Amino acid sequence: MTAKQSYLRRGLLARIHQHEFTKAAKEQDAWESFLFNMYKESSCTKLSIDELYNLLDVLERGAQPIVKGRRPQTKKDGMTDKQLSCILKLWGDRGEDGLREFCHKTVGKRPLRLNSLNKGEATKVILGIEYMLGLKKR
């Protein structure tokens, strides 16, 4: 999402949350059920820009809800493909069990799959392997 799109989304969300219907629905704890019935989401932040425009039309003019557009992707906290390939390249053919044990000693997790590590843990594992192999000095 570009900076302009992000700015536009924030503006639309602000207009929606300042609308009288939204305030009244939130007071009665009906806002989430309203959104779920109309857009199959429990929060406005999960809607696309087109859906936010449509939601404003629904609130102001009584238009029909239209579900369309690309919804924003949730941020993925998992390790990147580059980190995974770096770990596998550095570790070489030492075996998966040894790598699991090394991960356990380094980050306190014994992962069944390396993809279950997050970015920070993957960085720690990479640095640990580099120190172990003597590629980096402390």
C-alpha cells in the first residue's frame, strides 16, 4: 500500500468512526455485528478502500453494501524466504535435528519447521550460526 493510499484509508476510517450511526452502534455494542452482517468482517480496518467508500455511502445515503476490492493484507511476522535460505545455506548438511537443537539453544524454541520462527528469532539463529562458524567475530 502506498503512502497516499494509507493516508486515504486513515481519512475514510476517521469519517466512518465520527459518523453518528457508528457512535450510536458502538454505544449499544452493535457495531461489530453490523459490520459482520454487511461485510463479513468484525473491524473496518480489514475492509478495502472501495468497501470503505461503500460503507460511507451505506451510512449516509442508505445504499446497498457491496463487497469488492482487495482487502489489506495482514502483516506476516514469520521469517522471510531470504532468512530461511540463509539459515539452510549456512547450516549445510549438518542435519535437521542438529539445527533444531541449535535453535533451542539460541532462541529457546525447538521448531518442527523452520518457518515457525519469526523474523527476530531467525536473525538470532543466523547470527549464532555465523559466530559458530567463525564468519563473524564478537
